[in-house]
Amino acid sequence: MAPVKKGGKKKKGRSAINEVVTREYTINIHKCIHGVGFKKHMCTTDTRLNKAVWAKGIRNVPCRIHVRLSREYNEDEDSPNKLYTLVTYVPVTTFKNL
């Protein structure tokens, strides 16, 4: 007996890539840099984010960091991209129940 298909086509939701959206994320830096050698510099234009990452020195990187990602319109007329992503640091006391 052939398996019965359930449902038809699923509706796809709208993609938020081309919209102005702001979201907050907790990034587990410990997972990202496990096994990566020490780096001497990091270039970020947001000084608060840079200070938060480097707060404990070159070897003791914080395990998690809370950031706000906001999509904004690009003011540059010559740019091929309409939007860009601005990353800002959000200070939190604890990462529980976020």
C-alpha cells in the first residue's frame, strides 16, 4: 500500500532579509572560538562591543555575549545594498531566562 501524503503545499512566510527589523540574540562565543588560535586584534566600529569582547583579556574570552542586530537603510547612493546590519552590545547581568 502506498503512503498517504498529508497536506498540500506549505505557505512560505515573508523573509525579513529585505525589511527593517531589530532582534536581540545571545551568542555563545565559547562554541565559536573553541580550537581557534589566539588573535592579536579585532576590528569592530562599535567600541562598546569591542570592550566587552576584550574585557577579560586575550585568553579569557567571555563565554556568551548579548547583542542587538538591527537592519537599517543604507544612506550611500552608490552602494548596491539597500540595507546593512548594525550590531550593538547589550549589557546584561545574567543570561538566565533571556
